[in-house]
Amino acid sequence: MTVAKSVALFVVAALFEIGGAWLVWQGIREHRGWLWVGLGIVALGAYGFVATLQPDANFGRILAAYGGVFVAGSLIWGMAMDGFRPDRWDVAGALLCLVGVAVIMYAPR
């Protein structure tokens, strides 16, 4: 599997997990109803499935690396969906996390 395909899987997983959590948040905190919560739960389940498609067989490595994608993706989601504006420290932290993803997943072994 290529690095590009692995990165694409991380992006899809992030869309499902962050989107699912956002839907649950909207359903509960923003009082949009149980349909939103239910859709969020389905999306969160899809995230778990997509994560298993990564080529590396080590659960810990995949989830550790995905954590960095989640951090950066959450900031981007907040910008797109909620008007959040990250400050320079948010951006610096997200970039550090993405460097960590690259080291964990794609460093030569």
C-alpha cells in the first residue's frame, strides 16, 4: 500500500470520527435531536471499520498515528463547520502532531 493510500485512509477515518462526534454533539448540545445522534453513532462505527484498512498490523501504531490526524482534522473541522479560528499555537501543535504521524507511520523500519 502506498503512503498516499494510507494518508487517504487516515483522512476518511478522520471525516467519519470527527463528523460522527460532531453529529452527536449537535444532537445533544445543540438540541438537534436523536436522529443526529444516531447518524453520529453510525459514522463513529464507520470510522472504526476504516481504521482497520491500514496496511500496518499494529493497532497501537495505527491509533497513535491517527491521533495526530485527529488533532489537525478537528481544528480544520471546527473552522469549516463552526467558524472556529485557531491561533498560532493551535496551528503549531497540529503541525507537530502531523510530523509525529509521519515519523510513526512512514519512517523506514
